Amino acid sequence: MPGEAAPRTPEAFFAGHEDGLAVYRAVAEAVAALGECDVRVSRSQIAFRRRRGFAYVWRPGQYVASDVPAVLSVALDHPVESDRFKQVAHPAAAVWMHHLEVRRPAEVDAEVSGWLREAWGSAG
């Protein structure tokens, strides 16, 4: 909505969507275990950043009818093959964006943490 302020906290971003907030918290915990980064909340997503963004959590229900509480998008410099990804996009020459639908916090497991670790390291 024009003139609408961006939410300033993850809690405001996921207001009324507790399942999505729980997924965000699982991602934030996995990222915190890696080291320092900035967290930026906008109207459309929550970004984890070092020199550049490396992971994003967003609600697909903001854009299309969806029962998925959150999507985790991980930016890597190469494509990763996994049936877990809903989509892998190539938005820029050096960026492959991997979109993972996450329904429960437990899905942010060792495999996802490994992708986050790689993305965190390359965003340095």
C-alpha cells in the first residue's frame, strides 16, 4: 500500500502468521550460529546480510494464494541440485537464488544450515 511503513521487526512482518514467524526464528537461529550479520526487515521480506544479502525469508501468501507459511531464499554463486527447492532462479550473472518452501521449523535442518553456511561465507 502506498505510504504504508515497512514492518520494523520480524514479529511485525509475520503478524497473524505464527507458523511463518516460527520458521523465521529457526532460520535466524541457524544463521546466528554462523557469525555476525545484519537483519533487515522490509515490506516484502526479511534479509540476512553481510557485505551483501545471502538469505531471505518471506511469506508467499503476500503475493499468491498459498498455505506455505514461509519461503527461505538462499543466494549462492552456483546452482545446487536438490528436490527440496521449489525453484532455482538465475537473476544475475554471479547469483543463483534457491527457493525453499518451509512449513515447519524442523525443516531448517543440517542440510539447510549447510546451504546457509555457504551463502554466509560467500557474502563476506
